[in-house]
Amino acid sequence: RLDAEEKAKILKEQEESDASLAAEKRALAILEESERIEAGNEASRLDAEEKQRGRETEKNQRYILKQKLAFETEAVAKRRIEDSDRIAEILKEQEESDASLAAEKRALAILEKNKDGSLLIARLKAEIEESNQRSVMVSSFALDSEAIVEDTSTEEVGQSDGERRLVDYASVQSLPFRQLRKECEIRSLEVIGNTASLRRRLLEHAGHYVVKDKNNEGPSDSEKFASEDINFVDESDHDFDFKALVTEVKEKSMRGHWKAAIRKLKKLSSRFATFERPVPEETYVSVLEVCLANRLQGARAAEPARKILEQMAEVGYAIPAAMGNQCILNCLGNGPGATHDGCGGIDTALAMLAAIEGSPSGLKIINEDTFGAIVTALGRDGDFEEARTLLRSMVVDHSVTPPLSVFSDVAHAAARAENMGE
């Protein structure tokens, strides 16, 4: 009986041990299954994140390509608009030329029908031919002079025996502002004025500037045809071309096309403006405003801005204070002669200052920062005499107190100059 109880006890313990072992195996299997499921979930999560990053990267690349394509399309469209505007201007000028030629031909045809007008026909033909030759000569002369002015350098022109002989128009046009004043001073001419007045004085002194005598221009068209039985009646609006060109200048300025606006303004002032009907003040201001954008377009618009200031001063328009100061400050850079990549510089700034001085606004609109910038640029360029003269004018004539840095720059320039240590 005891052996049977012992055996039953052993069997029971064996069963309990087998049950616990089976339970442990099941728990281990469940744990392994949960770890496998968790690893699968982690792999799926990592794959999903990788796919999401790939989609975001692709989306960013697509956005960048879209922006690049938009910029390129905008640049191409802008270039096409500029090209179309330029072509339209050329076609318009060609149409104007063709219209004037057609009018001349019609006048000749009308006159040829008159049997008694043979002498008048010959005279009119000669005048038309002379006018064409004069227009060709004037246009070529203007192109040459403009090219010379644009390529003017700011280097000093050497003197020989204290005075250099100016032999032609090009040699005068090639001189910068400070050299023009020196040449006038050498020849005992007046040194006050803008660039155009200084060049005119030198040309008059050299005998290359001839003032046209309006009293000897000959008879007018009405006097020429007074004895004939032909009456010419012009009922058109004589100000139509002038008004249309003023509108075009304003449109180009509003669109930011500063080069086209300058060309239109030049055409307006040279062909249509007169003493009785000058270019409107707001037209000058609008073109000057678009030239001032982006620091005088990187100083590339410094020379056109200088010409506009001089033209406004000649007509008698007041120059806005903010524009006058910005023009001078923006044309001064850190290059040789205070230029920006060869554009602008000290001579252009001094010419602008002279133009403002000759305007109704006067130098009272120039602030101490502008004066100081010019004096500092002169000192760094080594022109101590000019810097000292302008500094004295600031203090004595205009009651402007420059900062100490300006005095320091002039003192350094004096220290570098010969015999100027004291």
C-alpha cells in the first residue's frame, strides 16, 4: 500500500512537472511570437517612414524644378517683352521716317503738276537733299559724341609745359569733370558750371564751337512760297508727337525699363522740346526715379542721372533733395576713382554737385553725409587740394559741420601728399 501511494505521489509530481514545463513552453512560444510580431511592425514602420521621406524629397525636388521653370519662364517672357518693345520702337521710327519721305514725295508730285513751278521744284529738291545730308551728319556726329562720352575714363590727362592743346571735339569730350575745370583754369576761363558749360567754354576757346546765327538762317518756308500760287495749310496737332513721347517716357519709367526711358527722354529733349515748350518736370523726375533704383542700377545709370540733373538745372526746375543726395551717394564706390566696376566715380559726383548748385534748389539741399562722402572719396583718391577746398566750402560757405572721420580722411590725404605735412 505504501509503495502504491509513493508511486501515485511520484506520478502526480511528474504530471505537475510536465504541466509546468508545457506551460513554460507555451509562454516561451507566445513570447517569441510577440517579439516576431513586434519586429515585423517595426520593419513596417521603418519602411513607411522611408517611403514618406522619399515622397517628401520627391515633392521638394518637384517644387524646386517648378520654381526654377517659373523663374526661367519669367526671364524669357521679360526678355521677349524688352525685345518686342525695342522692335516696336525701331518700327515706329521707321514708320515716321517713311511717313516724312512719303510727304516729301507727295509735295514734289503736287509741285511737278504746276507747269510754271519748275524753278520752285528744283529749289525744293535741293533743300530736301541738303536736309537729308544735314540729318545724316547730325545723327553720325551725335552717335560718335555719345560713344565718346560713355567711354570717358577718369584717368588724369597729362600736361605739357603747363598747358595741353585741345585740337578737336573728341579731346574735349574725353575729359572728366575735374580735368575740365583744370583746363578752364589754365586758360583763365570760368571754372564754375556743369559739365556741358565747361566743355562749351573749352570748345569756344579752341574755336570748335560755333553759335548759329538765327538772323542769317535765310527766308522761312512761308517767305519762299509767298510769290507762288500754292498755299500750304497744316491743320494737324503740332504737339501730338511731343505728348505721345512724354506718355511713352512715363510708361517706360513705370515699368522699370530705365534704359528705354532714357532713350525716349533723349529723343524727346533733342527733337521735340523747345524753349517755349520744355520737357515737363514730372517727366524728368520719373526717369530720375527709375534710374535711382538699385543704387543707380549698380552705378550704370550714373552718367544718365548726371545729364538729367544738368538738364533740369538748365531749364530751371528744382531738384528734389532726396534724389539729389541719393544720386551723389550712389555713384561713389570703392573702386579706383571711387567707381563701381568702372561706372560712376568722383568726377560724376562733382558734376552732379555742380548741376545741383546751378539749379533753383542750390546746395542747401545737400546734407552733411553727401558732402562728407565726396570729401572722403577725394581724400582716398589722393586729390588733397580738391578735398581741402570742398571741406572749407562746407564749413565756411554752407555752415555744415562734417564729422571727425571726414577731417581724418583729409588729414591722411595731406600726409600722403608732398609738402603738405604741415
